Amino acid sequence: MIWPLFLSRDRLDDGEVSLQQYSSTDAEDLFLALRDERVWEHIPRTVPEDFSMLDVDIVTSIAAGKRLTFTVRRAGVVVGRTSLIWDPSAPEGVEIGGTQFTPAVWGTGINTRAKALLIGEMFAQGAAWIRFRTDERNFRSAAAIRKLGATDLGVHQDNIIRRDGSTRRSRFFRLDSPAECVPAPQS
């Protein structure tokens, strides 16, 4: 993978679900979409009190240089966000994470469709694998990741501190590039 990542197009779209790189102009609609406290249950960061706090949080993490965040829309309406996270110590792959959706779209397949758009784009750009992680207590997220065909690598201690001060244990998953899974030709 080459980072910083440059997408081949400004918008990833499957006809109903679209992803565009986050812009501060999305902050208010995104804040409204994510205002239900259930959305923040497994997120270790402080819950933003208003859209400007949400914007600062997202812009700051993007500015660190190892994350691209996308606003997710369904039929043009903001329904959530997701991110690509790059680890320079493992440059051959990328993590898809930081995903949050309004509960109004939970269980509708929007998460799967949004991630499928990113997965296709990342493998097209040469990623050997894609990693996912979720809090060990977030069974709904783990089930959604399994639906993508990712291999469950189990629960491992993480370096993320939950809002309650406990150290999170994360369940990790990996999806290998289809090209990486093709057996070598026999001679």
C-alpha cells in the first residue's frame, strides 16, 4: 500500500450507498445522525457535545496522517462514518474501523455495503489484507465483520483505554486479498 492514499475517484458509490472523504461541511449532519448514545457505547473517545467538537475530533485524527475518514450516505442522507487506518509498521495492509452508523440503519446492510466499497477499492490499490477490530463486548459489530468473510483472529489485549478507564480487549479480524489467496501455479 502506498500512503498517503489517493482514491481513484472522489466518491465510492453502489447506487444507494456512497462514501466521500469527510469534509467539515458534513459535521452537523453527521452529528445529528450519531446523536443516539447507543452509537457511542463501544467508542473509547469522549462523546462530542456538539457538531463542532465532532468536527475537531475527526479533523485532528485525519491530520495525524494515518487515517482517512469517510462520510457515509444512504440515498444522499448522512447515516454514518467509517475510516481507513494505516499502520506504518504493517504497510502491506490497512484497517477499516472507526465505523459508526445511526441506529435507524442498523441491520439494513448499509454497513456491509459501505465496507464492501472500501474493501474493493483497497484491494484494487494493492492491499494484501484488510484488518478489522472491535471491542470484545461489541457482539453486533463482530457479527457484521464476520458477514464480510473476514477470519476471526481472536481476542487480544489492545492499547485502547475505554471511557470507563479500563483497557479494552479487542477482537481482531483479517480479510486477505483474493489475489493473495490464489495458489501459486504448479511447475
